[in-house]
Amino acid sequence: WRILGFGRDQESFCRFCEALESLRDLLPQAGGLWVGPVGQQRDGLCVQPTVNVSQALEEASVFLLTTGGSSKPGETFGLVAAEALSRGCPMLVSGTPWLGIEYWWPSELRDELSCLDGSQLIVRVLRVLNGGKKERIRRKILAESSMSRIDQDWLSGVDALSAFVLSL
């Protein structure tokens, strides 16, 4: 099992490591991949400055979003979370505010995303890991319906803009 995390600040990296260490106490075979300019290798944790995001999300069992919070209070959830959405990769948010996810993630999953404390997070990660491919497929189906709504909104906006430009 691979737990994936992305971030640029030390606080996010520390939150990710805490979650991974707790998980490895229960599942020693679980490993982590942290992507970003901060962080150092540890037992069961690989740190890389860059990766192929699509491939990393395909290989991940779960994406743990730890960015934001007090270190970056205005930060939105970002492109990696949007990519996780499009790939149906199970995603959990730890120790941060919603970061705009409520505007993107299907409503059926919103209550499952946010984990306020470490013990709740581990329970949710274990639930996702035990769901395996079934969980990923479920989230992919929900994500596709959400992405099609986003695509429709975008196309409507392009049509409206085109009509406005032609009327000038």
C-alpha cells in the first residue's frame, strides 16, 4: 500500500509523517511517497522533489492532503487534488480546512474526506485500503459525474463568451 502526499512546507510534511508513522504501527508494509522540496527519507518513506503526478496517483492507495492550515491559510486545494478527483484516487484531508474541496468533490464523498484528528484519519485510511479496487472504482464513478458537470459549466461559459464577443 502506498500513501501519497504533496507539499512545499515543513508543517505539511510533518503532518504527513505523523499520519504515516501511526499507520505503519498498524500496517508495517504500508509505505509513503512524499513529493516536494522539503522532507527527508525515513523508514518506509520515499521523498522526491518531482514525480509524474498522474502515474503517482494511479499507483497510490490513497492521497493524503496535508497542505494548507496555519502555514498557508489562503491556499486552495490545488491541481494535485483536482487530478486525484479525475483519477478517482481516494483522497483524505488531514488537519486543514476544506480548502475549496466542497466545490469540486462529489457531495457523496464530502463527509468522508475531512479528518480532524490522527485516530480518525487512521480509521479512514484503513477503510480505504480495505476497500481496495472497489473503493477506487466507486470514487472514479462519482468523480466522472462531477467532472462532467465541471466540463458542462466550462462549455457554457465559453459559449456565453463567444456570443458576447460576436455581439460586439
